[in-house]
Amino acid sequence: MKIIEVKTNVVRLPRVDTLTTSYGSGDFATTVLVQLVTSEGKTGIGQTAVAPRSYGETAEGIAVNIHTHLAPVIVGEEPFDIERLYAKMQTALPDHWSSHAGVEMALWDLKGKALGVPVYQLLGGKVRSGVDLMGFVHHDTPERMANEADSILSQQAFPVLKMKIGLDPKEDVARFRAVAEAVNGRAVIQADGNTGYTLHQAIPALSEMEAIGGLGTVEQPVAHLDDMSTLARRLNTPIMADEAIYAPPDSIEVVRRKAASLALMKITKHGGLLNVVKIASIFEAAGLSLSIAIYFDVIAAMAAHVAVAFPCVRWPSPFTYLKDTLLTEPFEPDGLVLRVPEKPGFGVDLDPAKVKTYTTANETYR
């Protein structure tokens, strides 16, 4: 079996609600689909998230990178030696994690399909049957956020509610207070700063949130590791790393500096499963815990395979809700848990009509 063709589509799906972070606001989720076609007619599917301000690559850039730099080094190859093929991609286009991730994901899906097993079996098998999920409170006025938090927990008993901070410290504290009062101990709050604070902003704002009560963890409030280490010493609340970790050596540095006791893995950010596995192994060896961003569609399926295979993925995961899906069957939570697919590969299939509908104009690459 050899790879004979690489296909990509830039797709844009509408979100259920506007997502607001310290990077900006958006009503759509843009991703790049990757399909690897083999000489035996099997197709491996990958999907990479697009976040230029976080990951440094645009959707168009990812598609062009894949066809210009990555496809030439994998077409004609057998898809099974993923580590070797990944090294070839890294040599051809160093450190372009988003571009690497879509292709590398498709290799794992293809390998699972060829062997007739779900991907989690290639990672050592299951330690759990699904991924525990958290709720998400969208950025709005304090009153509306409090109402949403109460509504979410009235319907489902999520152990963690996530909210965004990192914009204006005083307004963030007001929003946190409103949400914490509405939650009233029914869950802990994960406050995600997306590196939006300076250290001098973070210390008073987060200290005040701690005093209010209900703060379960603070996700990447500042950009620099030294500042994260300072916060970890100053606060009683665990710090979660996100933007601080891209490649495995970054996770070693986070552990060494005691900059965080948790981390959020994102498959696109890390360049695919191989680096995710290495990062998870480092955190497991250090006795620390991980969460994994679920996102949606193919990325969600792959994240579920990772989450069930590693004991250290203990912290609940955020799930992204969209108005539609690219899959033949929606891959959605079962209550508070997302069950891992049991079919070969990632266990999900693309709906060609949906892919055509959501492929953006003039952005289909072959």
C-alpha cells in the first residue's frame, strides 16, 4: 500500500455561539481537511485547526504548505512508518505544526483502517471508555454569564466550567464574581487567560478571584515561563499551561521550572499525535495531569483516542459546539462524556456533500 494522492479542503463551519478570547472574537471555526489516498483505495482523514494568532499559520498557508512541501515527501511512501515520515516532513518544512498535524493525523487514521483497529489500540489500548467534559460559559456581561452558568449546571452537572479572562482585569474579576456566585460550589471554574495578562496585572486579578472562591485552575494567564513560575508560587490555584507548550522540549521546561501543574494539549498546536504522545509521557512521568482540547469532527475523534489511552489525561476537556458537522454521523457527547469511536482508524467518516457545502470559495487545493 502506497500513498498516491494528497487532498486538502479549507472549510468554514458556523459556531453555535460567538467565541471571544484575548485574541479576538469569531462566529466561525476554520479548519483544513486532509485526505491521503492509497493505491489500495483506502483514505486516511486528518483535520487541522486554524488559529493564525496562536499557531502562526493561515488556512491558505497550511493548504499550500501541504501540497508544496509535505506531499512530495510522502507520496509514493507506505503510510505505516509514521515516525520516519514525520521526520521527513519536519526536514522539508521545520516547525510548521498546523501543516504537519493534518497530514500526520491522516497517517494514523490510514494505519488504523489498514490494520482494522481503532487508533487507541495503536497507542496501547484504553484505560477509560471516554473523555470527561467541562462546560463553557461564553464571554458576555456579568449578568448574562451568570445566567448561562446557572442554566448549564441546571441541565448537566459538569465538574468544571470554563470561562475566558485576559482582556480587562477589573472587568474579568466582575465577570468571575458573577459566575462564581451563580455556580455556588456546584463546579469549579477554569479561567482561561490566553496569555492576555502581564504579570503585574495577573497577580492582583487572580488573587482577587481566589478570594472570591470557586477557582479551580488558571489557564495560561501570562505568556512567559518565568512569570508562570512566579504565579505558581504566589497562588494557591493550579496553573495550566497551554500556549507555553508546542513541542516536547517545551513540556520538559514547564516541568523543570515548575511553571504549571496541568497542561492543555491541542493536537494541531503540537503538530500531531507523535508529539502529543511524547508530551503526555513527560507529564505522566512527572506525576502531573493533562487535559486535551476536543474541538469537533475529526479532531474530536482523534482527541478522544488520545484521552482514553493515557492515564494522566485526568482533567475534563472542553468541547466545541458547531451548528453543523462534516461527518456522516455527528460525533457528540453522551451527557458529560464523549465516547471514543470503536471503528477502525479514528472511527468517523466525512460527508462529501457537507465538505462541498462548507469548503470556502476558491480554497480547494489538489
